[in-house]
Amino acid sequence: MRRLRRVSVLEDAREIAPELTRWRRELHAHPEVGLRLPRTQGAVLAALDGLPLEIGTGTAATSVTAVLRGAGDGPPVLLRADMDAIPVQELTGLPYASSVPGVMHACGHDLHTAMLLGAAHLLAARRAELPGDVVLMFQPGEEGWEGARTMIEEGVLDAAGPRVAAAFGMHVFSTLPQRFHTRRGAVLASSSALEVTVHGEGGHASAPHLARDPVLVVAEMVQALTLVTRRTDVFDPVVLTVTVLHGGARRNIIPASAGFEATVRTFSDATATRVGDEARRLLDGLATAHGVEVDARFVRERPATVSDADEVSFVEQTVRDALGEEWLRPLEHPFTGAEDFSRVLAEVPGAFVALGALPDGADPARAAFNHSGHAVFDEAVLPLGAALHAEIALRRSGRPGLARNPEDQR
């Protein structure tokens, strides 16, 4: 790492842009999935080596928690980056494309990790100016593996001693223009799973009257579930998408059972509960009508990611002061994707910020979205993300903890 000049944070971040790019490309070429990311953890530890950090690694996952002690007694602040990839075949053709078949950093977590590594270096150079401690949370297993919950259970929120007063996360999006996009209240949806198995009576496909065909019932259930979304307020929306169907092994045999799975996204706990109740009632009725039995499980997975109104105002002012008004854009609507940083924000106030990484000249309407094998992220945003992480820590740890107002969360 080159020696920082300690001019403005943004100028220093741009000075280390080559290192940020190198870290990102190394991670991108060697993606790992889940809670166990040994190579990724090693790369993070190597990039942090030599900095004045108190570093701990996880037991249940290959997480990294690094604490930078500030010069003052301000409240500790947490900055988070997720590190895992997803099981998608890369189709970008980039020279540093994934070397692992069927695995890709298609959600931009490689950029998140590189940006937080950059922030660690920027903050370490300004340790004497830091009013309080900073907890750097390098998290595996965001993509459905409950990595945030694992790190919370292992004490990441209390790593500095006292619990962090605020927590901040950032996520790149391949189709948003290169700006910071903020929103008060819900930024991302909650996620739930609907898992359904229909038990009928198997038989020969040529004599369906002698069987109780579960495949037919599953087909009707999938169609009928649209009724559930018609019973919810359009201003408190629901997305219910059936993504898995299973049943039968041969075309001339009616199976004894069949089933399906669906994902459900909502922006309030009450709506999620109501959808689960309505779905089970509907499925029970259809099963009774067809003379079969149904097992329907509605499993709550992640809560909605909700940004604290005061902390969003703080982030917006930080962007204006440190980068300029032109770098700030309001996010009119929340995303229906889900994020396990929601578990952190359920414990402490904070904000989740979207960073657009649409390549220059690309059409946002045609660009591949996150999770696509064609998704491309512009590396020009790396110093911007690193600088904002650092500026947030420098400015927020000088402010007292803010009381959470539940009415501001939606």
C-alpha cells in the first residue's frame, strides 16, 4: 500500500484506487460461496496486515472483525461489507472473470470488500483525528446463509467494548447511475419462504379416476396464490413468486406426492404474517376440495432492511459535505430484494446506502441486473465507496448516540 498524503479523504481514496482495483479483481477471480470463505478471508487479512487494528476471526464462519481505536471517547460506529459470491456462471468475458465454474461475484460483494479495505487504510492514516472506535465487519454468508446473524451471535456489535451506536452498510447496483442513493425507512424487503407438499394417492396415468392426483392440485394451487396478493393493500405491497416445482418421475405414473416452493417479499411484519395466514387458508381449502392433504410451511427468513431517518439525514449531509450535492440521489421506492444487514439494523440504528455502479455509457434499461451472469460493475466507484465509508466513521463517531424513534422506521 502506498503512503497516503492525508489530504482530503476522497483524494487519498483516489490515490489508492489501483490497490482497490487489484483487491477487487483478485476477489472477483476467486469467488467463494456460503459461510466458509477461506481464500477470501486470507485476502482480507493480508490487505489489513500492518494496520493498527485489533483483529478477530469467526468460529462458525470465516468472518473478520477489525477494531480501529480512535483518539477520543466518542461512540463506536460499525461499517460492514459482505464477502460471499453466488452460484452463477459468469458470462461477462472480463479478463479477470471468475476462475471457479458456476460461481461468480454477480452481486458486487467483491466491490464491497475492496471498498471497506480501502476505508480501513484511510481511517488508519487518520487515527489521531478519529473521535471514537470503528468496527469493520467483513461478513461471509449474506446470500441466504445468515452470515449477519452468525456474526451478531459471535459479538460483532460489541467488538469495541460498548455496543456500536450506529451501523452503516453499502451495496452496489449494476443498473443505477454512479451516485449514492438513499432512502428513509424500508430500503429492502423482508423475505419469507412458502414450502408446500401435497399428499394424494398414486396410480397409473391412464386411470386418473383411481388415484388422487397431487400434480393437478399443485398446478391449481400455484395459479390460485395470485388471490393472496389481491387481498393486500397496494401501498403495502407483496411479491409472491413460485420458483420450484417438484413431483413425479415418469410420465405414465401419477405420483403419491408433489410440491412447490415460493418466495414472498413484503415491507412490513404485519403483511408478512397476513400473507402466510391467507396462503395456508387457501391451500387447505383447495386440498379439501380435491380430497388430498397438504403440508404448508410459511417460514420467516429475513426482516425488512429499514434505515433510521436521522442516520439517513446524517449520511446525506456527509455526502454533500465530502463529495458534493451532485453525488446524492433519492431512492424513490425500496427494492424488493432482501439483505441480512437488516438483522444489524434491527439491533442498532443505522443506514443502508445504494451505490450505483452502472458503467459509463451503458443503458440502465438494458444493463444486466445484480445476480445475472452478465452483470458488470464500474470499478470507478471503488474510491467513492471507500471515501464515504471513511467519512461516515470520522463524522459519526463524533456525534452522540441517537435514540431510535420507531415511528421513523417505515
